[in-house]
Amino acid sequence: MRTTIDIPDTLGKRVKIQAAQEGLPLKTLIARALERELTAPSATRPPRTAPALPVIRSNRPGSLKFTPEEISELLVHEEIAAYAADVRH
């Protein structure tokens, strides 16, 4: 499979040096590193934790009552605002 990725310049230089020192093609070294990462025991990876609920704490839980339609409208407005902010940057 052919793909394109962007990596930091310093990491790219380190990978090229390592591949040259080992006499390996760059793609072999990268494939080996990815395979090692993907097959690493879960103990070496940070644990995935579910967020604590409620995500938003309130002094008066249940004090806000929204209908599904109102929630949908709020989400649409939030998405529009986020899109507008991205367009400006």
C-alpha cells in the first residue's frame, strides 16, 4: 500500500539515519516500527479510560430541560460556528 504522511523533520532525519546505519530501505524500517507498535502488549500502551459522567457538572443537576429538537438546533449552531472559525483561519 502506498501512502503519504507528514512527520516532524527531526524524526524524519532520525529514521533516515537509523535505516542507513542498519542498511535497510526506509520503508522497511518504518514498516517494522509500525508492526512493533501495533503488536505491542497493551501494558506498554496508556490505558483507555472512559470519561467520568456527567461530563458537565452542575450545581443544580436536571435544572435544564431540553427537547431533542432544541439539542439538535444547538448542535447545528455549534457546528456552523466551528466551521466559520475554520474558514477564517
